[in-house]
Amino acid sequence: MSPLVLVLISPLVGALVLALLGQRPYGRDINVVFSFATFLASAFLTARIVANGSVFALDQQFFIDSLNVFLVTLTTLIGFTTSIFSRPYMRIEEERGKMSPNRMRLYFSMYQLFNFCMLLALTTNNMGILWVAMEAATLTTVLLVSVYRTPASLEAAWKYFILCGVGIAQALFGTILLYMAAQRVIGEGRNPMLWTNLNAVKFHLNPVIMSLAFVFLLVGYGTKVGLAPLHNWLPDAHAEGPTPISAVLSGLLLNVALYAVIRCKVLTDGALGNHFAGYLMIGFGLLSVLVAAFSLLRQKDIKRMFSYSSIEHMGLMTFAFGMGGPIANFAGLLHMTVHALSKSAVFYAVGHAAQKAGSQIMDQIRGLMKISPTVGWGLMMGTLAILGMPPFGVFASEFLILTSAMRQLPWATPLLLLGLGVAFAAIFSRVQPMVFGETNVKRLPHAPALLPVFLHLGLVLMLGLYIPGYLNTWFLQAAKIIGG
Amino acid sequence: MTTLSIQLVNLFAAFLLMLAFAMLAQRRVLSLVNLYALQGLTVVAATTVVAHVTHQQHLYYSAGLTLALKVCFIPWILHRLIKRLNVRWDVETLINIPSTMLVGIVLVVFAFNLALPISKLSSSVVPGTLGIALACVLLSFMMMITRSKALPQVIGFLAMENALFFAATSATYGMPMVVELGIALDVLVGVFILGVFLFQISEQFESLDIHHLENLKED
Amino acid sequence: MTKVFSQFISIVTPILLAPMLLGWVNQVRAWLANRSGAGIFQPYRMLHKLFNKDSVMASTASPLFRFVPYLMFGCMLLANAIIPTLSTDLPLASAADAIALVGLFALARIFISLAAMDIGTAFGTMGARREMLVGFLAEPALLTVLFSASLIGQSTSLTTIVEAVAHKHFAIYPSLVFAGMAFILVFLAENSRVPVDNPATHLELTMIHEALILEYSGRHLALMEWTASLKLFAYSTLGIALFLPWGIAQKATPSSLLVALPSLALKLTLIGVVLAVVETFSAKLRIFRVPEFLATAFLLGVIGMLTHILLGT
């Protein structure tokens, strides 16, 4: 069977199996097994892409090229490591009475289904199916955000559903307009919803329709990316759900949404020929960076703080892709990868830290290093990684973005530096007393899962120092596809 | 005959706009659900007429799907929800109804303006209805914002999806069947999840007032 | 010659038929309430009774008070004369178009409010205030309805509008649908029907129209009642002219009149039934809800105009 089909089928089967068996003690392990199977399948897929170049599947409905291949592998990798993390984390949550057996079943099966939706969105060639998959990804996680059934989590999930639903509806309108523009140009016999067909005729698409379509698509998918001013749902949703869900939401789903925006931007740039799409993205990105940085200062809950950090990084990436050009695009793609890895690592560490302290409020977590050096160092290293300290990968991508900005948009550079600086100060000053100093946290009944944390941080470190050949090639090729 | 059919579609579009305003002005939740069902019926009728005029077979299927889902099934679910949650109160609004209507008119003008250049470029037989569909989307959106109870927000969301479906029908003679099936599936699952949600919220808060859901702020 | 004849019957028909329309509406209301009703000629008997009685006047009444019923009757008669009831061949039509029609209604409204305030009782003033409130909001709504219709007819003259809609080939105009709904709401408000005002009420605190004519008696009251039924007739025929104009003759020849008269009678019968049904199924609105009601009418009228501009029809 083609590895692509395996990549998609494995989480689907996993969802079905876990819907039946998720509450058993070995349910957690089944989750890990299925995630590993998905990861293996994607590794095979990647190997095939390295050997043969882009691949179509199933009558051109699926398409893997250099833009989404590394995202697919990234998604399956982080899906796998998060399932490893889920094992002790959810076990402790269950023992503390926050999860019932039925909800464990819901959690595991929805987790696999969520992975399926993300992979579907990444690999599909059909813009309509992309929309369906994005909406489905939102739906699968809505119940997960509210799984603790506290008032705060219900509120977060409701906001998440309504705001993302409205956003996605705008994206649907954008997709309809895109279809309308496509129908006029693409002849009979070729599917006008396939991105590859649209890419071939993008210079002939009507500019008036395409500019309106892009605005709706950016607003719609941008809501899911978490761009200000549409970001209100993000801090709540990422903070109130279980930590593994926060990790995948912050690390993976935001990436997938940004990927959707990029695909649309490529078409719009071809149709319009000017920088309209780029300017919009630059504006939204810059606004997100600034809003997030200044909101960071007022946060008391650690997961909310890191979700604002996600908004800031996504804003930075949007800014990079908006600028366009080979270096900025390369930097944006690198940033997508390293941000996903480091943010999920941070969330893993934060999750265990919060469990040790019994609360997510930062003032109540102190001195992790004394009781559990591994969690303490994990949190510290993760924070340094996400803040852009060299030699971690985030520093490399941020450096590239800033230097491109200095060359192309000098007025934006001080604003970006301000945002990054404020975020650094705010986060570091909060994390430092949490890790060092007098302690008030207790040991956990089960060993925390710290292999994922250090695995991710190791990868980020490696990417900061050396990018493997094939990854480099993909980034360069993808940067060319994105153009601008 | 064709001109009459086109005028019929325009008539249905105008009726859709009227229903969107009627939903905005409604005070009772039960009538909201019935208006939503009526809106679904109008969309089905319009889709069928467009299918007849343009001889596109798949539009018949999609009209049938909409009929089954949005006219019969989802209103039935909503009625059951209302009965089990015991919510029959008057809808509270954040700004009073005449002001809501005035803002609605401004939105309609805005939507028409936005859609005018696109309508001129459209090769569809009923180009003007894209503006009406966009206006209905914006009106449903406003309905979601100005209501303070959960159920009208849900209905506003569903009405928005109805208007988008109508936009697809009028601008591009519907979307490919697989996409429409996917969208229908999404809507169905969405309604189920919302139903589950409403139960959870009403259990937790003993009420479906959205004001209870505004406590997460940074302070 | 036919022009004069056509104008003549256009004036005489309302005078003769308006009370019958009112009687028909009341009869259908009675049937719907499971009563046997007073018959459709009851308003004529009422007019006959009132004309044979003496008119009693308050000592504080001014000449305006005596003069207003005749003025009102004249206004409504002129309004009826310029609305194409049976044929569009009306020489008086060139003197007044749709906007002047609204002006005529406004003139009547001003004078009846002044007359109500003239005596100095509390109920009269209260009625006058409410009448002005309703009229103030209903007038723009009526104007938007007429504008929607004139956008289609390309002229504000009612006869031209009727010819444009009736004598071209059949077409559905979405803007007219909105205008029609708005017109129904304005109709109910301006003619003091439920849900805006209950014409059969005897509770002064809930009255609008009845409060205005509380002080009149004898022949003055007869004229005011007749004027009210003429106003109902005018609005009904206006609605027919704008929205259901098929059957209205172009010239007042006997053959076309043979078609026009029965079609008018049929349409008025239908309107009477619909009005009675609406009145029976609605509850009277509280006074502070009336502006909302009329705002809805205005809104629908505006949307009608907007859809015309967008859809081109």
C-alpha cells in the first residue's frame, strides 16, 4: 500500500480502536503504538519523496511536494512524542480524578481523529477538502478542550468553537470565490478545485475576485492561525485543555492553518501580480507580534503565557511569508519547524510542572530544580529555545527574518525587535523563579515523560547548528514555490 | 420560461434576506428554529430552480441533501434540545432591536457594495444573488454577536452556513459533490457537538446565559 | 368624454363602496369570532342614523373644530380620486402623484390632530400625540414603498406605475415583495387596525384613532366615520394598484369596465378577508412597541429599494 494511504489510514483505525478500548489501562499504550505507526508511514513517505520528488495520489486528490512533506513528518513526529507524553500525564490526571473512563476514551479517540484531520489537510490537493479538514480538526478538539468540565474549560471551548467556526465560515466564502474564479479559467475535464491545476493557471485568475477571495481566506484561516485581532479564542483554548492537547494545538494546528494561508497566497500572488497579499500578511503578522508581546506582560497562568507566545511566533512567521523572497520564506519554513518542536517541548515541561505544583498559576510554581532537575532543566532549556537564544534553531530563523526585514522593510524591524524583546523579558523573568530558588512542588507518583522534551530540544539544537541536506533542499524548493 | 425561473431565484434570494432580518428581530427561540427551517426550505427551492435552469444534475442531489439535513434533521435536533433543556424564554439582546435592524441595513448596503464588482464578472445566470448571500452571512454574524444566550448563537452559526451554501449555488452552481458532502458532514457533527456542549454548559451553570461564559480574562 | 366619465366613477365608487368595505371587514371579524355579525350594510345604517341626529358641540370648540370634518372628507375624496381604482385614465392624476398622495394623508393627519386638541380634553391631546407618533414613523415607510414601486415604473405618477406593472408581461419583482410586506404593516398602522390600534375598543387609554373623534357627534361624526372608511378604501386600492394591478382598465370604455369592476370587487373582498384574519390572529401591541413595528416596515421598504438596485428588478 502506498505510504501516503497508510499515513492517513493509521490514525483513522486508531481512532476507532481507541473509541472502544480507550479507557483500559493499556489504552494509553495503544495510542502510542498507532502514533508510532503513523510516524513510520510518514518516514517511508518522506524517503520516497527524497528519492522521487513530488508525488500525486488517488487521481491527483492528494499531493505531496517540498512544501508539505516536512510538515507531514513534523506532524507525525510530534503526534508520536505527544502520545508518549500523554501516558504518564493522563494517568496522573485520571488518578487525581479529573478524568473519567468515558472521557479517556473520548480523549484518545479524538486525539487520533485530530491527527487524521491535520494530515488530511496537509496532504490534500483539493481546496474544498482542505476546508473540510480544517473545520473537522476544530470540531475534534472542541470537545477535548472542555474535557475537564470546569467552568473555565467550558467557556474556553465555547469561545473556541464559535470564533473559529465563524472564521472558518469566512474561509468557506473565500473558497467559493476561489472556485468561481477558477471555473472561468480552467477548462472542462480538469478539476478546478485542485491546487496544482490552480497553480498552473494562476496568472489568468481574475484579480478582482481573487483579491476579495484572499481577504476572506486570510481572515478565515488566519483566525485559526491566531492572528490578532482574531486571536481571542487562542489563549483560553490552549490554556484550559489538557496539556498534550495544548502542545498539539500550539505546535501543529497553527502550522497547518498557516500552511493553508500560504497555499492561498501563492495563487493570489500569481493572479494579482502585486504585493497585496503580502502586505496584508505583513500587517496582520506585525499586529499579532505586538499585541501578543504586550499581553504577555499581564499573564498569571503559565499556559496562557506560552499561548500568547505562540501567537507572537505565528505572527512572526506570517510576517516572514508576507515579506516573501527566498531568505524570508526559508526562514519562515525553518521557524515553523523549530517553533513546533520547541513549543511542544515547553508544554511538556510545563504540563509536568503544573502537575507537581497542583496549579497552573505561575506564582504557585517555585523551585522545580530542587525536586526534579530533569523537569526544571527541561523547562529552562525549552524556554531559552523558544525565546530565541543561540545556538537553538529559533535564533537562526529569527535572525534570518530580522535581517530580511532590515533589508526590505526597515521601519518594521524596531517593532519586531521590541516585540521579541518584551516577550523575552516577560517570559524569562517569570520562568526563572519557577525553576530556581526555594521549592514548593511535590514529586509525581509516576515518572514524568521527559524523553520527548529532550528529543525535541535536541532536534532544535541540531537545526540551529546544521540543517540536513534534504531538508535544506526542500526549504529552498518550497521557498521558490511560495515566491514573492 | 428561463427569465421567469431567474426571477424566481431572485425572489427566493429576496425572501432569504427577509428571513435573515426576521431572525434578527425575533424574540422567541422556538420561532427562531422555525425560521431557520424555513430558510433551509428557501435555499432548497432556489437550488432546485437553478438546477432546472442550468441542467446541472449534481445540484438536485445537493438540494436533496440540504432538505434532509437542514430542513428536517437539524431543526428536529434543535427542537429536542430546546425541550430537554427547557429553554423557552425570550431572547435577550445586547442592543435593542430597532438599533440592531438599523445596523443590519448598513451591513446590507456594505455587502451589496462589496459584491457588485464581483457580480458583474460572474458568468452565472443569477449574479445579483451573491450580494444578497453575503448580506445574509453578515446579518447572521451580527445575530451571533448581539445575542446573549447560547442557542441563538448556534442558530446564527447555522444560518450563516445556509447563506454560504446559497452563495455557492448562485455564484458557481454549487461546489463539487465531494466538497458538499464534506461540508454537510461538518455541519452535522458541529450540531451534535453543540448539542453536547449546551448540556454541559447548562449542567455546569444552571443557565445558558453567555454572560456566565465571560470570566476568563487576564487579571 | 370618457376621461370625465372615468374620473367621475373614480370619485363616486369610493364614496358609495367604502362603507361597504368596512362593513365587510367587520362582518368577517364577527364570523371569525363565531358571532353572527351586523351585516355588511351596517355602516350605511350608522351613517343614516348619525346624519339624522343633532350635532352637539363643546363650548370651547373653535371654528376649526366644525370645519375639520369637511376638510378631512375632501382630502380623502381627492386621495381616492387620484388612485387608479377602475381605470388609469384619470385627468386629475396629473395634478398629484404618489408623493402628493402621501402629502394629502399628512394634511388630513395634521388637521385631525389639531381638532382633537382643540377642545382641550386630556384624551384628545393624548390621541393626537399618538396619532402623530404613528404617522411620523409610517410616512417614511410609505414613501419607501412608493419609491420602490416608482423605481420599477420609472415615474412617481400612480397611473404610470400601474401601467408599467400591469400591462407589461408578467414578471416577479423581488423589490415589490419587500415593498408589499412593508405596505401591509403601514396599512395596519395608518388605518388604526389591530395590532396597532383596536377600532372596536371602548377603553380610552388604549385608543389612538377613536380618541381623536371622541368629541364629535351627529353629522360631524358621520363625516369622520365616512372619512375613516374612505381612508381604508384608499389604502386598499393603493395596494391593489401597486401590487395587484391586473384588471384595471386603460380607458373607461364599458367593455373594460365590465372587467375592471368585478375584479375590483373580488380583490376588495379578498383584502377584507385577509385584514379580518390578520386582526383576529394578532394581539394589540403595547404603545411603546409600535415604533418597532413601524421601524420594521421602514426597514423592509429600504431593503426593497436596495434589492432593486442590486438585482436590477
